[in-house]
Amino acid sequence: MSQFVFSADWHYAPSAWGQKRVAIAGDAYYSGRQIVEFCRQHQLPLVLGGDVFDSRRPDTQTLAEMFRQLTAMQQAGLPVLYIQGQHELAEPPWLSLHPWPIHLHARTYRLGELLLGGLDYQPAEQLLPAYRQLPDC
């Protein structure tokens, strides 16, 4: 059986709580590092299910922190696959600026014995037609 870690809604930002809880800072970065460390310790690929960033225009500190985590996964030889959520939806995707992660939008990818397919955020009326366009599983 193939195993992997699925995680979503990191909302990576210096302060994920924004102005509601100003004193809480770095918590999204900390949790991201914990997830990546778990993947590395257990030699598991990481599948990111969208809303990894909290903004369509993440700040440079957030991008640098994310790229450190992607590089750690790359150095361990562990795949990172992702789709974009509505919070970070951009063209090209921000994660495509790093050479390691694989964008799953409108495609499939074999992970061991599993065939994974993915779609970036879609408005409800476009979801079923987009799903039908995925390569046959």
C-alpha cells in the first residue's frame, strides 16, 4: 500500500491570525516545519490540498520559508504534489517557482500503487466539467 501525508489550509503567512490575534506570529511556519519533518522522518511524500498560502500575493518572508520546506523535501527525495485553493490561486502558481513540487491541476500522477488526480480551485459550476477532463484513472 502506498502512503503519503495529505495536508491543506496551511494559510502560510507571518501571522495567520492577522489582526485578530496580533501576538500570535509564526504559527503557520511552525506547523509547516512540523509536517515536513514528519514526512522526512517517515519517508513519506506530501500532498498539499490547496490554500497553502493565505494570499494570492504572499510576502517574501512567506515564500522563503515555504521554499526552505520544499528544499528539505527535495533533499530527502520525497515528492511534493499540490493543487491551488482560492486563497493563493495564481498563474503561474507560486509553488511552481521552486523546481521540486508537482502541480496536479488537471492531471494525474502515480504515487506507488495509487493514481492521484487534482484540480485547482474551481467555481462550483465548473467543477464537474473539469473533473470529467481529468485523464482516466
